[in-house]
Amino acid sequence: MKNWKHFTVFGFFAVLALAFAFTACDNGNGDETIVCICPEGSAREPDEYCCQGVDCECPIAEPAVRDFTLKLDLEFSNDGSILNNVIVKDTRTQAGSITLKVLGIVEKLENYIMGAFNMGTGPLGAANRGRFRAVFGVITGPGIVTISVDNFATYYEGLDTPDRYTINIHIDYLQNNLADVLQSEIYDAVMVMSGMPHAISY
């Protein structure tokens, strides 16, 4: 009976050690004591370590919400009762679960657009605000402007306006520039989208 118990305990630990060997992985510092468990349906944040051992192909988490709507008061009414919609679309890949709203990007874009809207004084400023209303003036339907925030591996500066209804911007450009720079870029983009010949970075 004693030998049988001894064999059973030894066998249990042998199986446990074998299982550990299949799931342990090197964390980059020669430490192979990290057990990697990636259940089906699980994901990780981009800055989290995940080994590439057996069954350890952990996918990077994605944001639960990718589309947001800005409500802009472009002075279509004296009391601010008419607001214009702008769609902010998160087109980043492998960026983790934190949404653009949590990152503060949605609020920043709204502030930058309104800042650009209010640039200029006198007749020229009034004319430019009219162009903002023309570009962002659609309340609903296919004419609503979409701002796409991406994280392409090839970084680009400025705003890309491929058509009348779309603005593309790299998240790093949004996060690494001052408000007045981004307001000027949005101002230039709107002038281009409204048909004005205006300089814009690509």
C-alpha cells in the first residue's frame, strides 16, 4: 500500500511538472517561471507580456465601442437648439481595449473643431464659419462628415481629406501636437472640403 501511494504522488507531480513545462515561457529575462494561460476568447493589452508557448497565441484586445458622435453648435440657431453631428470612427488595429473617449480624443476633436470654427473675425471670419456650416451642416444621412482616427504603421503628419465627407488623422499626430496646431489643420481641412484652395499637410 505504501509503494502504491508513493507511486501515485510521484506520478501526480510528474504530470504537473510536464504540464508546467508546456505552459511556461521565457519572459525575456531568462525567467521561465511565468505560466501562460490564454483561454479561448481572452485577449491582452498591447503592453502586456504574453508568451508564445503552446496555446498562448493571445490576441490583442479591441475597443468595445468604436463609433462616437460629436454634437457641434455651429450657430444654426440663436439658442443652440440645433446641433450638427460628426462621426468619430476608431479605425485603429491592435490598439488595446481603451476607447478614444477614455483617451480623451473625442473631447479633443470637438474642442479643436469648435476652436477652428471660431477662428477669424469680421467678414472673413463670418465667411469661414459659413464654410464650416456647409461642410458639417448635414444633420443625418450619408452627408455626415466622418473623422477616422487610425494608427497606421507608416506615420503621417497632418490631416488627410480624401473626399468631401472624410477626414483621416493619425492618433499619434493628435496626441503629440498642441491645440492651436490641430485647430489650424482642421481649419485648413474644412476649407479644402468646402472647395477653397487651401494648403493642407498629408
